[in-house]
Amino acid sequence: MYTNSDMTLYSFTNNGYERHYIEKVFWQDSVQKNTSKEGSSGADEVYICIPETDNMVFTVRRDIVVKGECELEFDNTSDKGISDSLKQLKKLARVYEITKVADKRYGSRNMQHYELNCR
């Protein structure tokens, strides 16, 4: 599988957000423009392929990703700590929410992966 980037996954758990740095992913950005009666609006989307690892679990609409390595650890001691950490993360980098996950762990070992769509 072709890889062109790395990423940081913040997975949502019962204890708050846990940071996971993932090397060698395929990251593809796209920008869509929608035009309606109300006007024009843009939507940034990201398509990510992550090579198969030990049964990763993703939570759609809760997990977030950042391109590259991000060292920020969430303060999971309170709801306010989580909220403040998320605000700080958004100041540091473009944050994307996972909207769709496809498990593609079949075929040859080199091609097994997860596909994420993010917005």
C-alpha cells in the first residue's frame, strides 16, 4: 500500500481521549464546493488508509484525527479539561472527525487496511 503521511488519532473512550500516533498512512485531502439557493459553501474531507494493525476500534462521530504527529495529550480529568484540550488542539492543527470506517482486512497481507472518511 502506498503511504504518504503519518497521523495522530485521538480515540474516544470512557475515560476521555487517548492519543495514538500512527506512521505510514495514505492521506488524501479534498475540498468540495456546494452551491445552493442560500449561497456557496465548502466542505473539507479527508480519505485515509491505515495499514492493518492489531484490531483497531474506531468510534464514528467521536474519534478525531490530525495529520502528522501531534504531541498534545488531553486533560481527561473533567469535561471542562476535555473541552479546553480540544480547543487547544484546534489551535495547533486542522482537526477532522471520523464519519465512516470500512474494514478492508482481506486479500494479501500487504493490502489489508482500514479506510476512514473524515470531515
